[in-house]
Amino acid sequence: MVRKANILSAFYEGQWGYEVFNVGNGLCYSVNDIVSFFEVNNTKFIGEKIEPKMTLCDNQKIKEKLNWTPVGDIKSWIIKYKKSLNL
């Protein structure tokens, strides 16, 4: 997902010779969500921590200018990775 976005953006010549693109799949997960994807049964919470209210990436610009679309997400990757480790 990110590899193709990096390659496309590296060869894109914008108005000033460069552009900044947000790369993401449009899904927003908290740190606790990510931990839950690993299905860790002995998770220990040590108190409330401040997390950003929103970490959602606005990827509209890279979609429009580079014709890029995301092909995966972290949850699917974690599930696949766990299978590869026989977990």
C-alpha cells in the first residue's frame, strides 16, 4: 500500500517540484483497537492515557492527483501476520 504511494509521489512533479501527500486507507483505529487485533488476553491497562481524538488521514489529494487507492488495512495485515507466525 505505502510502497506504491511512495513511488508515485517520488516521481510526481507538482507546481514547485514537490508535493506532500497523506497516505492512509480512510480507517481510524485507536491504540487499544490495534492491541485488540492481536487478541492479547493478558492486556494490562495502567491508567488512562491521552490519545488524539482523531487520527484519520485525508487521502483525497493522493487519490485525485496520483490515481492511488489503498489496498489494505492494519487489521487485515495483523491477522495475516499472525497466521504466518502460527499464532
